[in-house]
Amino acid sequence: MSYENAIDAINLKMPDKVPRTEYSASRHWELVQKVTGIPVDHKSDESIQIKASMAFEKAWDYGFAWAVSTHRHIFGDFRTKMGHAVYASGGVDFSPEQRCAFDDVGQVLRFDPYVQYGERDSGTLLREFNDHYEKTCLLHPDQVCTTGCYVTMISGFIEIFGWEMLLEGLGTDPEAFGSVANKYASWILQYFDAMAKSKAEIIMIHDDIVWTSGPFMNPKWYRKYIFPNYEKLFDPLHKAKKKILFTSDGMYTDFIADIAACGVNGFVMEPTTDMEYVARKFGNTHCFIGNADCRILTFGTKEDIKKEVKRCMNIGKKYPGFFMAVGNHIPSNVPVENAIYYNECYEEMAYR
């Protein structure tokens, strides 16, 4: 019933059980082995890892698979690399590589993605989205699956410019950088046109528009250059009658209403975004996914963990589109016994 519960929640039909998803937990190999009994770690063959992850997600009753196709790879070699700290099991994601694609802020403010990256073949893009969606469905057969875009606007800027050049460009000339944003939106639109034609009925839009503490730029700038472009990008999805879910890291409470006005159907959020506000204002019209705090799973007691699950359930359970999830992932440093107890709390409280 995991798929049925999830699709009912997305369609705002109150399921008997609160559906759930998680992020990273199915690659927390120590946890996966404990739950499934399958010997697996970061050195295991990919086929074994896939088998173990699928078994884990079934055991934990995942109803929704968060997935996007369009990521940093679309920029090829012309993007900034900022290195990557250890996050995944075994530190397989660590990278010391750092290099900036730009010599000075003037180059940033003159940047034109059409000149740098060119036009993409629409048929190729459509095949890529459909192939990604079909593969996601194959790996998550009992879940509602998506395709989507990770580098929608600001996340695209982060990948291309890096944080230092992005902030310097915004600080030097916000209007000129706004023109860069408009050019980028015009360029990335070709991906949204292809998504609109894809087989996926639900599209995941990711854009890290804020920091943990909130907006890093004057909100007026977002409302002039980001949200109007969202409306243009989402228009072909609306015409194709796709459902749109929106994800941002950090605290984007201040922009929930703006994003809702752009026509999204749901919100995915970390613990810093105020889920109680989202539920109160949009719980009857939008689905929402979140937002337990993995810091409590990592450092808290069993009592703390139970209180955190109860907090989320008390907010969301009364609304038809609520999904339970740890909003900031369950990475490999979360103690196995804490993660297992979190799941026990979810199962105890999930039924309406």
C-alpha cells in the first residue's frame, strides 16, 4: 500500500497511513545491513548495493522516491568546483578539487549560458528524462517516482559560479546579475519543455534558494528575478498537467507563499523551514514532506527522537498531503540504533 498511500497524499486524499520517504538512509550501509540482513558496505558490488537498498526501502515502507535527472553534468567542464567533504559511507564522496571557472566578477556579470553551453536537442532531452524516470520506477517499484531538475535557478548559479563569485556578482551589481538570471532561465527552459513532454506525472523542482538562516540576498531581488522566472519555467509543466513538488535546503519559510503562487503542488523541506506554518497556510491545498531533524537522531536520546516524530505527526497528520521524512537526511553517521528507533516511532504513530 506504500504507493497507494503516497499517491493519495499527493492528490490530497487522506490515506489511512501517513506515507513516508527518506534521503540517504538506503545508502547508510550499516543500517541497511542491520535491517535487511544483506551483507553490504561501500565496497560492495553495485548490484548488491541496489538489491540491499531496494530491500531496505521496502522494509521501511517508502512510498515516494525523490529523484531528479538534470544536475551539474549539463554544464560539462565549464563550472566551478568547490571540493566536497566526507558525507557518504566510506567517504566515497570526498573531493579536494577546487577551481573557479571565472577569473573576475566582470566575466560573471557578462555570462551568457547560450553562448557557453549552446542549444540542446529537444529529442535527446526528452529521451534522457524518460530514461531516468523509467530507471527510477524500476529501482523503486512500490513508490511514486519523479524526474526533475536540480539546477533550476540559484542551484545552477552555485554550480556554475561557486559561492564566492555568485555572492560577489550579486553584491557588485544586483541588476546586472539579474540579467544573467534571466538569460539562465531562458536557457534552462529547454529542459522544462522536455520535462513537460516526459512520461513522469510528477516533477521534482530543486533550488537551494536560501541558507540555513534564510535568504542570502534581499528578498526583493528574489521577487524580481527568481519567482517570475519560476512562473515561466513552470508554465509548460502546468500546460501538460504535471504536478510540481518544490525542494530547497535551508530556511525558506519567508518564500513559501511566493513559491505557492508560482503554482507548485507541494513542498519538501529541511527542519529549519517552519512546517507548522506550511501546514496551517497550505496543508489543505498542498502536500508537504518533512521535517524531522537528523541532529536529534544523531545526538539525541530515545525520548528526544520520539518527541521529534510526535512533533512532526502532530503538525502533519491532520492534513491529507503530509509525508513523514527526516528533512536533512539520515547519513551514515547517524547511530544505527537511533535510526531503527526512529522507524519504530514512525510505525507506531503513522496510522490515522
